[in-house]
Amino acid sequence: MKIGIAGGGAFGTALGVALALDGNDIQLWARNPAAVEAMQSERVNSKLPGVPLPKNIAFSGALEPLFACDIILLAIPAQTLNAFLMTHAQDLDGKYLVACCKGIDLTRMTGPASAIRDQVPGAVPAMLTGPSFAADIARGLPTALTIACPDDAVGAILQTALSTTTMRLYRTTDTVGAELGGALKNVLAIASGVVIGANLGESARAALITRGFPEMQRLAAALGARAETLSGLSGFGDLVLTCTSEQSRNYRYGLALGQGGQFDTNTTVEGAVTARAVRQLALDLDLDMPICRVVADLTDGQTDVPTALNALLSRPLKEE
């Protein structure tokens, strides 16, 4: 089956590199004509410096070559995914559609795989997620990811098609758990960055990660996810990675907040929007999610770092 990738950013391109180096012919669509031209002629992507792009990746700014593929990896931001699916639903019908973005749509309050299911009911929805940085994948460093598909037989097909010698996929049918793990870890990565940026120390970050994980589990359980999914690669694994590395955009954004500095407004920070969606979901479901709520308040300017930290540290003492 031919594999297409929608999105010419770092992650979509990195997936294309890994799959191409394993012998697959890849069709990659990017919105920016200049980026398409550079990748096609110079075989480089400025977002992945030092990574040569294999000859068996074809680049296009037109969508028709993408729609000719059987499996399409959707490596576009979570907040724009729904519109893309609605606009091109007819062309995407009958395809294997694999969401590779992480977040909760602020208008629909659902994750990427759910958006595929709702907007393109004739397609097969799936989710590729887990602890991974684009630079690691593109450079062939060992990576383990989760492929989530409600139909386990189809999940096995996708697992075989998308696994490579350096990118190992584990499958699950729990798409809700995979969606939420990938989305919520970004919120906690912002919080972790704030802790380090504010010079509260490594011990405080470890405490935050430990107390944040039950918040992830709490919301996931309320929305029907399985506990073991959140304890796996798409939950705890991704949480550890993004809360401890400056390769994470969400972590760097939190670091800037904690330091009182500026952050590049052109950089996508899915966790900021997801935090606001989670704040509303927690309110609707009557769930206690103090860390996620504080991150939402911080990112939309309702509080500042000292006030937010004081709110968390002054919570009542209780059993673990």
C-alpha cells in the first residue's frame, strides 16, 4: 500500500524519512510552495537540519497525489485537522487515515481519531502517538510508538505497514486513551517547564509529573479510556519525555513562562489550547484537575506564575 503524509513540518517529514529509508515510496503534501520546492530540489527541510531527504519521498503542493495513497498520515496541527477533514471528506473516503497530531479540538472537545470518525465516516480512523521527537525519528534513533485503531485486525495491518527497523509500533484498540495521553502530556509539559523556568528545582518537577499523571488518568477514565493505555507509551511514556526535554515545544513554552520571557509566536504549542479544553471538560465532568486548570489560567492570562504556584502549594494536605 502506498503511504502519503499530509503536513511538511518536522514530524511529518521525519516520519517520511524513516519510512522511506525502510524502502517505502512516500508521497508528502505540504501547504507552503516554497517549502515544497526546497524539499524537492535541495532534499532538505529547514525544520530538520542535517537530515538528507531520501529520493523515494515525492513532494507536492497539490493534494491529488496524496489522495491517491491508501494510507494517509495526518501530520497537521490538531486545531486545524477538523477543517481539513471536512473540506476533503469525499477524497479521503475509504482511506486508512492515521492522525499524527496531539491535542483536543477546542470547538468540538474531541481528539484527532474522533475527528476522523465523525467527519469521514467511510474512512478507517487510527492514531499514531507516543514518546518521540522528530529529530530522533529522522536520524534513525530507536523509537517505540503506539498505533491505536478500533479494529484490531486493521490495526495489525497498519502496525506492519508503518513499523520500520528503528521505529517499533505497538497496537491498541483504545483510541480514546491514545488521544488523551498524547494531548494531556502536553499540558503537563508546559507545567514542568514553568517549574524549571521559575527555578523550583528537579524535585518539584518530579512531584508535578507524579501528581499530574493521576489527572490524566482521571479524565481518561471519565471519557471511557482504559487505564493500561495511559500507563503505556502513549500516556506515561510520552509524559516523561516531554516533561524532561527542551526538544519539546510545550516544555520550552512553559520554560519561557516560568522565566518571564518571550516565546516564538510562530511555534505551534498544542498544550496551550488543550489546557483550555481540559479545563472545560473537567468542569463539565466535575473532575478535580488542579494542574491542568492552572496551566489553562496561565496560558490565557487569567493568572501569573507566582499566583499559580501559590494556588497549587496551598492546596489541602491529603492521602496519596
